[in-house]
Amino acid sequence: MARIFAFITHKSGVVDDTAAELAAAARKIDPSGSPTAIVTGFGAELDAACEAVRPLYEEVWRVASETLHYPNAELIRKALVKIVPPGSIVLVAHDHFGIDLAPGLSIKLNAAFVPDVLTIDGAQGPALCVVRQEFGGQVNAHVRCDISSGAAITIRPGAFKPLENDAIEGAVIDKSGEVGALTAGRRYIETVAAEAGEVDITKHALLVSVGRGIQDKDNIAIAQELAGALGAAVSCSRPVVDAKWLEKSRQVGSSGKTVKPKVYLACGISGAFQHLAGIKGNPFIVAINKNPKAPIFQVADVGIVDDILEFLPELTNKVRDLRSVAAK
Amino acid sequence: MEILVCVRSVPDTSDNEIALNGNGTDIQRDELVYSVNEPDNYAVEEALQIVAKLGGSVTVATVGTDEDEEVLRREMAMGADHGVLLADQAFANSDGRGIAAILKSFVKKGHYDLVLTGVQAEDGAAQVGGMLAAMLDYPFASLVNSIEVFDGSKLKVSREIEGGNKEISEIDLPCVLSIQTGINEPRYVGMRGIRAVASVPVPTYGLAELGVERESVGPAAAKVKRVDYFVPTMGNGAEMLSGSREENAERVLELLAAKGGLK
């Protein structure tokens, strides 16, 4: 079995949750093997990250370089190509960094690229069998990959439960000397924080969240009326922001806000994983969607197959009736 | 600036129910409407806006079959100067790496300052742009949500990272960028626009014209193969309300009150 590496991301020394998930995924590929973590960075931050990874991996490869202080995918790819033996399997989280790194890495390692893996069924000789999602999560696919010359695999964040085993005291091995000087055609300048909007959707207990099913900018008013009657805030999924119907600060998801409401009304939202990743705290989810196969129905508590443009005004009327009875 | 945009025709599944064929080897495609992959459309719009400011031309290319000429014509109706179909029997059933190898050969035939792709297609793999860049030894940035041209030799790009934050970098030309949706507002294409480009020739390049190595494409070269599709069952699934619209609305209201969602 090929050697398995997990590339660990960290922010200023704070290791990402996916570090433990990649360790779990590695065991699914090779239950008897022992994956190796690779951590890059500089100074005290790198030391802190390596220390945080030691309980998860028996071996931690530390690559210290001032040029790797910010995780630039091109520089890290070049570093990995220098230190990873041919035929290895490299795991990385399927997030904005993994998407940047892994496809090109697979080319430079002459290895298979296996993107956004949800489940690993196991290896059979040179073949690795995994499950992926296609069509926005409407269908899954069994995929068979030839890993005889190695693989770069991105793992869906949250898909693998961290293992509950005894803490390891991993050995930190310094690989900095093998990397040498690195240059890249892309150079990091700065990170610009997301703009705060007029409404903070992260503070609301009830969200009326609209997706592509709202169909038109003018229909946003339908959701706003319901939210007004309920005392809720209007949030949305990505297509609504892409279409400029609502501002970015209203977007729930991995590239938007993370919300923790008590109740989440998903209206015309299909339920792509990037959207679901922004809903935390296990809220009660009511989903309304015209498509009975929409993935949102798999995670919702209650589902209604209906056109939100018809259903939401009906619900608004019911709320108003209730309020007027209560007022009397 | 000479810009190549790699596009793809995909079934429009945003509002449609997807069903599997009898043995799960494919989805039922007969009823589905094909259109340009959404992020690719943003990539074409971005290319058109850059060329409108700086001059140059926009070429759209797709790896596909004769039927995919339609998607090229749609993007040409938006304003792309040239459309090229990369089609050959040998290209069928290529994996992402095979597609990138075909595109690489096409890029090598021309002189492009900038190559754009959409961030991902219907398979959610987000792979071809990054692979193509590595094959060409060009710098790459994924999830790009703004482009500013510094000068003739480099760009300032923003990538969409977690929480709506933006990672700003400079990147040398030539480079490959994968474009995220929302970067711009793609222009509308009407029937008139489509008709206007109906007689513009769209050349087809195959294996021989491109100089693609046969062993780098097609099913034999594919390291990653789909075995079958299946419909996932995640969690317990929702309790589906099957009453009238009015009954359902009343039930939702009761639930909102019970779950603390009503103030």
C-alpha cells in the first residue's frame, strides 16, 4: 500500500477541524497504515500547528519557510512535489485551499485526482472505490480510481468523523531542508474581510431563507413580508446573491455566513453542501421546494413540495390571522 | 489581451428532478435541457469586459460533440469573437485529466495571455482549470471573484475564501483562472443574437489537428471512472406534509410556535 499523507491547513497556528477528518479518511483507505501529516508555515505559528497535529498522526512532517508563511497553493505544491515520494497518496480538504492545490498537484505527481470524496469504500489492489456527489447533490456516484501511481484526493469537510482512539504522540520530522527556495507566479497581497450588511443574519432565531426558487428580484418581497409577519430575518443561498437580488451579507454557506437559528425555513433552496455547511446548531428545518428530489429534503425535519411563490403568501396570511386573533 | 474561455454544455438541473436509468449507469437525459455551465457563462462575460477595456479578442472552446456547437454559438452571440469545437471519437469518456490534456494542446496552438474556465461543472470536481495550468506550467487561481488588470504582464485577482472574505493576489500572465459565479452580471442573449452568429464558421479540431497523444485521452487514459449513480439517503429525511396548501401552512405555523420560532 502506498504511503498516505494528509496536508494540514492552519490559520496562524490554529489547525483546521479537517486535520482529524483527514486522519479518519486515511484509515478508510488503509486500515493498517499510519498516515503522515504535512504542515507548512513559519515560526511560532508553525510550531503550534505541529504540536496540535501530533495527537492525530504518528509522524508529522514540518516544513518551515518564510515564503510559506501564507498558504499559497502554488508554493505548497512545489514543496510537496519535492518531499513526497512517487506513488504516494495525498489527502487535502475540499475547501477553497484544496480546490486551489490538488488538481495541479495530481498532474505534477503524475497521480490520479479524486475530488470531493464523501465516502471511501476501500482499496482493492490498485483501485480505490469512493462515493462522490454530482448534480448539486441530487445523485451520488460510485467512482473507481486507479491509484497505482498515487493520488491527490480532496475530502469533503465534515464527511468523515474523527477517530476516537488513544492520543498518539507523533514524532515531528523537519523536512525544511529538502524544500529549498520556492518562487511562484502568484503572490499573496492581503485578505479583505467580508462587508457587514444592514442585517446580521447570524443573530436571528428564525430565518426565512430563499434560493433560486424565488425566481425574480421582485419576488424577494414575498419572503420579506413573511419575515416581517414572523419577526424573522431574510437570508438566502448563493444563486440569489449571484443574481444581485440580495446582498452578500445575507448569504448562508461556506462562502457566506454561518448561522445558528432555532428554526430555518428553506424556501426554494436545493440544499447544496456549500449551503448546508453554513447552517449550524441543529436548527429545526422546514423545506419548501417544487422539486421532490431536492437534496434539502434529506436534511430537513419537515418538507413540503410546493411552489414557494404560492406557499409563502399563504403562510404569511396564516401568521397575520394568528396575530390579529391574539391581538383581540 | 487574447483570452481563451473553456466552456461546457451541461444539463440544466437547477429546477429539474433527476432520475436514473434502469441500471444506474447514467441519469435520464432525454427530457433535460442542456445549456452552458453557469460559471462558464460568467467567465465569458468577464473575458468580454476585459477585452472591451483593453482590446484583444475572446475565443471560446469546448471539448464535446457536434451538438455542443450550440453552446459555442450562444457564447459567440454574447460577443465572443471565435468559437472552436474540440471533438474526436478518441476524446469520448476522457476523465478530467484527459479533458485538460486536450485543452492544453489547443492552448499551445495559439497565443493566449489569459485562459479562463468556470470554477466547476455538474460533477462538482473543480479540476480542469488547475490541471490545465499545471500542464502548461502557468500560474493558477481558483474561485476568482474579481479581476483587475495591473499592466500587460500581471493581474490583481480576488479569490472567494471562507466566510465571504476575499484573498487578494497578483498573478503573472499568462495564467489560468477558474471563475466563480457572481463575479459579474452576464449579458442577456436573445434569439436575434444567436441568429447573428449563425453563419460564422466554427472550426472543429480533432486528435490529429491538435497533436494530442492518443494515450493521454479517452477511457484507457482515465484513472478515474464512474461505476454507477445512485440516489443518496442522507439522514432520516424530512417528514413530508401532504395536505392542501392551507393545511400545510397551518401545520408549519404550529411547528414554528412549538420550536421557538414565533415571537
